[in-house]
Amino acid sequence: MDFELDEHHRIFKETFRKFCEREIEPLVDQAEEEEKFPLHLFPRMGELGYLCPRYPEKYGGAGIDKISEVIMREELSRVSQGIASSWSAHSHLGTYPIYKWGTEEQKDRYLVPAIKGNKIAAFGLTEPDAGSDTKSIRTTAERKGDYYVINGRKIFITNGNICDFLTLVAYTDRSKGYRGISLFIVDRNTPGFVVSRKLRKEGIRCSETAELLFEECKIPAEQLIGHEGGFYNLMNTLTEGRVGVAGNCVGIAQAAYEAALKYAGERIQFGRPIGKFQAIQFKLAEIATEIEAARLLVYKAAWLIDQGKEPIKEASMAKLYASEVAVRAAREAVQIHGGYGIMREFRVGRYLRDALVYTIGEGTSEIQKMIIAKQIGL
């Protein structure tokens, strides 16, 4: 059993960290203030092989393993979770079903340009009345000859207002229950596909998020991904996604910890740095320990995926723990900064707002506990 990253992973981590610090970090403050994603990053990251990196080289991907992907996510989120969120919706949720179950024609038309950054992907699952309860979605796709007609509404859709296509979750046969849920590709310019509003958020502000409306939206039958009844495909997509999101949360926690550690060494009170006081030392010691534990959970879940397994329990454990650690780390970082912690010139307030998103997004902490309970036989 080896707990060290191999040389390939270490070099990859260092190279990608330099890219994030050089080309992404200078964009973050303005992107957050304007609540806009820097769109030029999609083709730029595509050019360097940093978009959709898990997919095979024959489609233009880098063919990296899951451990490398969570390393990328940690480094990206360490700089900006807002940018990491839009990257994730594009590089995994919006494209993974196409790669895994799509036709070669679908891959040529959507996956290849997405990997290059020439097309932006989004993923449409959540609805106003269906979030944690996936089976309660109301959006329908009715087969009419050579077409499907889609009606419904989606909310909290990352990249929804900037995407070129959407991977959509809809019922094709409600009488079959969850087995009647299917996946589709919907082009943004399809009549009946309406961006009803851009949503303003407290966290991940530079990640574009929208509410979408589908009114008699007619798409060709070949836009179906796989076959009708793709619920388990959806669940597989979410399981692998949770491992990735857990890596994002480790990145947020790491950024908060680094900021707090630096500030504790610089801030003078009562004649010495506050880091010399036991109260601050204990906070930082606990944060460092929890981050290390979260990272190990994430790496184990990623390793299981690389072994060809579907780690449902481990994915939920990693996502649950890492997201809660991110909140605690950011909260303590704000406390250590004192009054400066709630000033926008310091980033720890942003880390806390961003971390809070991920005890909710991609499956709430409560839902993760339900999944874990089921997996351990309860």
C-alpha cells in the first residue's frame, strides 16, 4: 500500500498548479465581481488538454486517470471554485453520458468540439420541485415519430445560459417510474429551448447559472443518449461526479487553510503573531488534519474508479466529508482573520460562500448520508 503520489502525478500537479496561478488566478477577482465566466478559458484549456481530460486521445482528450482528475480539481478550486464549477459541468456532467453511452456520431458532433473548447456543455437535471428527489422530475420527452417533444423547466443549471448544448434528463415513460427516465442532447439554438433567466448566487459567483424552459422543444430521435430508460446511466454519472466534486472541496479547504496560516504568521496582537497563541494553533492543526483525511478519502474513491469499480459508498463518503471540511476550514479562516475576514479585499469570505454551495450542490450532505446508510445495509 503506497500513500505517495507517483512521479507522473507529482509533475502533473506542479504543472497544472502553475497554469492555474499564471492564467486563471489573475482573472478571478474581476470574474467574481462581474459574475461572468471568462469564456476564453474554454478554448485555452482545450488547447492545452485541460478540458475533458479523462476522455481518450482518439477524441482529443488526455486519457488521464481519475486520480489525476481530482488533482486537477483540487488545484483549480484552490484558485477559483466558480471557474472550477463551470469546468466541471462541461468536462464531466455535460459530456460524460455522451462519451459513455453516446453514438460515434454524437461523439463527433458534441464530445470532440467540447474537448477542444469549441462547444460549451451543460447538464440539466434539477427542477423547481425536484432536486434531491431525482425521480420527481416533471420534464417530459414524448416520442412523436422521428422526433421527441420536450416540455418542462430546469433550474440551477451551471453553464445554462452560455452552453452550446445541454445533456438533459427527462421522462420518456412516467408509467415505468424511475426506469422511464432518459438522457438527451439538446442544442441551444433549438426552437423552444429558452433561457428564462440568469441566476445570481451568493457563492461560485463567476460560474454562470440559469433557469431553463422547454416549450414544445422538438429534437430528432437520434439525440437520445443510449436508450430509453437511462436512470442507471444517470446514477453512474452522478457517482463519478461526486468523487470529482469532493476533490474540488479539498481545493477550497486548502485555499482557506493556506490563507489562514499565512495571516496567522503576519497578524500581530499583544506583541506577537496570533499564530503563537494556542487558540489559533489548535484551529489550524484541526483544519490541517481534516484536509489530509478528506484528501485521502477522495484519492481512495478515485483509485477505486481507476480499478474499474463503481464506489457508490466511497463516493458519497468522500463528498460528504470533504464538503463539510471545506465549510469548517473556510469558517475558521474567516474567524482567524477577524474583522478582515468579512472584507472583500480578503478572499476567505469567498471561500466560505463557495464551500457552502457544496454541502448542497451535487447531492446534499443529508442525501449523501442516506446513500451511505443504504450501502451499509440500513
